[in-house]
Amino acid sequence: MNYNNKKFRTVVNSENGETNKETIFEYRQKGNILTSEYRGGHIVEGHLIGLVDPAGNINMSYHQINGKGELITGVCHSRPEVLSNGKIRLHEKWQWTSGNNSTGKSVIEEI
């Protein structure tokens, strides 16, 4: 699976998450290396970097600046689902590596 030049939007997020429906992720992929810039909603600026396995699963680290001016970091594992319309939905399990180190789940979909 290749995520290059795909855009995603948050559909569902845990209460302790910061992304929402206004957050847009712009993915770039070279080989199995994935990067993204994202912003919108509570996120002023965010970046992620990760590795994509042959099944399209992504293991990534991310950092972001929120609207409060805080720098927050975390890790995430995303599992893809291809929808009937051909778009990709990513089911994510994540954990903050700063602050309270809490965990959460989110779903983002290709737009």
C-alpha cells in the first residue's frame, strides 16, 4: 500500500486526543518511509514519521504544537482498511510520550 500524496481527516478520536474533523494530514511516502505534515482544529503544526510494512500498517512517531502553544509528542500504530469506494480508513492506537502518557484510539479517512 502506498500513501504518497494522500490526504486524511480525523473521523473519530478519543477524548484525550487533540485532532478533530478540522485536522488535515498530508501524507508522503518514499519506499517504506512515511512522513506527514498536519494542521487544523487544535493543531497549529504537526509532523509524523513512520515505517510502512508490506500489509500497509504504519508504526510512527509524531510531534505537534497545539493552540495552547504546547509541544506534545507521541507514538502511533495505524492499521489500514480499504473502503468500498477505494478510499483508505486508518484505525489508530496511540500513546502520548509527553504529558500524562495516556493512550487513545482514533480513525482517520482519506479525503
